[in-house]
Amino acid sequence: MTYLALKRQVAVNAVAVIAGATDLTRMVVDRPEFVLGDESFDGWAKNWPNFAARSRELLEARSAVFWPEQIQKPVLILHSRRDTKCPVDHALALAQALQAHGKEYELVVYGNDGHSLPSNREDRNRRIVEWFRAHMAPIGR
């Protein structure tokens, strides 16, 4: 949702994303329950209009790796190499796309942690606070 907010040019100075999916076309393979649903979620196929015929279009429209040029704000990307819910490849692919488009970003990959970086909570939070402080607008703007 953070990347979609950036795409829609929400008024922020910067963003931080923890373990965010950046390519939903990959999530179809990595996490098929997102498409088909499970006991707690109906799935994209049931919730997105005409999913069967428009799946590629719908997935790419929600995947930041397909439109890095539209990201106009600094992005802090935090991920774990061992994330089993959203593979670190998502973070790496977006960082590469942002780099290719000359966008401001920082990528931090933790070696051994879970999906929301619970083992590195203090460091994660410190980095986020520092990121936002570094990108604060001056008072009066």
C-alpha cells in the first residue's frame, strides 16, 4: 500500500517499507493463497474485477517494480534475507529498479530475521526514525 500511495503522489516527504511485496506477479508463484484465498481471505481472484482476464494488468498496476519512475520520494527498504512470507528478491528487485532510474533509496537487508524483522526491532526502528528525521521538511513549509 505504501508503494501505491507513492504512485498516487500522496503528500509525504519519505517512506519506509518493511518486508514489502514489490512484484505481485511473483507472489502468484510464491504465495498462491493470495490469488485463490484461504480460510481468512477470499483471494485476489474473487475480489478484483475480471481477474481471470486481466490478472497481468491488475498485478503489474500494484507492483512497484513495474513503475519505479513514478516513485518521487525517498524510500527506505528494510527486509530479511530469510523472510519466508515475502522473499528478499522483492526488495532487491525494487532497489535495482530505483537505482536504474536514479531514485533516492536505502536498502537494508538483515541476515537472519523474520517477516517483520522482530529480532532486529530496535535497529529497524532506529533506522526508520533516522530516515524520517533526515527527510523532514523545514518548519514553516
